Amino acid sequence: MSHEILSEKLISLHLHAANKEESIVALSEMLFHERKIYSIQDFTEEVLKREADGDTTIGKGVALPHGISDAVIESSVAIGRLDAGIAWGSKDTEQVQLIVLLAVRDNAIQRARNIALSKFASVLSDENTLEKMMRAKDTREMISLFI
């Protein structure tokens, strides 16, 4: 997987969030501070709108929320690992501890989004890799698991 969309500055190994919305805002703030999105509010609204359309949990404590928005300057990924799981999805029984937020420019790159989602989902579905992600001690180690 290309590490062009991954950056150590866009990974938090101790994300502080009490719920899905707070985690999406926190990751969006990281994207904003790294100049990957123009507007936290506009991007967050798109992600939450997508969340309302369907659950983005992929199992094993992982969520893969994503937003397609004109607020995105450069397609990127923000990753947050929570110290404790939070409820996510319509069932509220799925506890999520690892969140991989994809920021995609617009519908013109729908195909690229689908490829990225597929690659991230594939990496995140491997139990050994996921276990290593949950134990990663620094951001470089986390990035190496995606590449």
C-alpha cells in the first residue's frame, strides 16, 4: 500500500473520544491541521452523513469511516487508536478501538476510493496485523503495518 496518503502526523495512538462523533471530529481536526481538508465542519458533516447511510465497522474493533467532500484538499487517511472501545454503528454492541478515517476529494475519484477502502479493509481484516496495530508503540510502527 502506498504510504503517500499515510503520515505519522495523522496517527494518534491514544485518541481521546467518548463516542463516534467525537472521534470523527478529532481525526478531522488532525486532517485540518495538516492542511488535508479546508473545513472540519464541512468534512465532518459528510462523514456523519455517510455514517447515517450504513455502518462502517468492519469487525474486530475496527471502523473505516470515510467522507467524499469538496472540503478535502488532498486525499488522506487519519488513524486513531482509543485506549478503550466506544460504541459504533446502529447495533451499539460493536465496540470500536481502531478508527481509520479516509478523506477523499470528490466523486470524480470514486474508483480510487473503492480501491483504497478495499486495501485498508484487507489489511485490517488480518488478525495478526490487527493485533500488532493494537500494540504498536509508535506511529512509524503503525504505518509499517499498512505498507
